[in-house]
Amino acid sequence: MWNEIVLKPGEQYTLEPNTLHWFQAGEEGAVVSEFSTMSTDEYDVFTDQEIKRIPEIE
């Protein structure tokens, strides 16, 4: 399923629990904040193998 939601500065969007999602900044960049009633890192699911939970030092 593909559903694009474009937010303007200051806008917010609420996702239902367990909804797969991703973010993409526009040409001017973006600051993204996540707020959750319960956030537990070990239960986060990343379907993109390029995402690393722990940054790698080069």
C-alpha cells in the first residue's frame, strides 16, 4: 500500500499503532520528532536493512 501525506511546517500526523511508515524530507530538509505513549527500542521493527540501531564508527 502506498499513501503519501505531505505535511507543511508545524503540521503533525498521527499513525495507528503497528503501522509501517517512513519519512522523506523535502528540498529544504526536515526536523522529525516522534512521540509515543510507549516506546521500547527492542520492539522497533526496521524493514530497511540499511537502518542501523547503533551507529557505526568509521
